[in-house]
Amino acid sequence: MVRRIEQRIAAWTQIPAAHGEPIQVLRYQIGQEYQSHFDYFFHEGGMKNNRIATVLMYLSDVKVFALDIIRL
């Protein structure tokens, strides 16, 4: 399943899957959030490994919310 997801991300971003990092799964509790930050290094060693893209996927089993969006 993970390989299929990585292949779809690669096709969508046009960046080979081999250039990606391992998928990370986060589970936020009520009140937690993904806050803006920079994934960029200015020092010489880090500049070789800077990210050029980040893909966020939201997983949810809340079907009512999805239906509400469709109605809009």
C-alpha cells in the first residue's frame, strides 16, 4: 500500500519516488495542528539535502464532513 501511495505521489509531483523520504504518519489530538515551518538548511552540509516539495495527505473516516463539502 505504501509503495502505491509513493508511486502516485511521484506521478503527481513528477519527482521520482527514489528521491522521496519515508512517509510519516501523524495523529493529531484535539487542539493540535501542523504549524508553518521551514525545511531548509543554510549550512553547506545541509544544502545538499534540502526539500523541494512537501505533500500532505489527510486521512479521515468522518463521512459526514466529506458529504458537507460535496453539497457546497
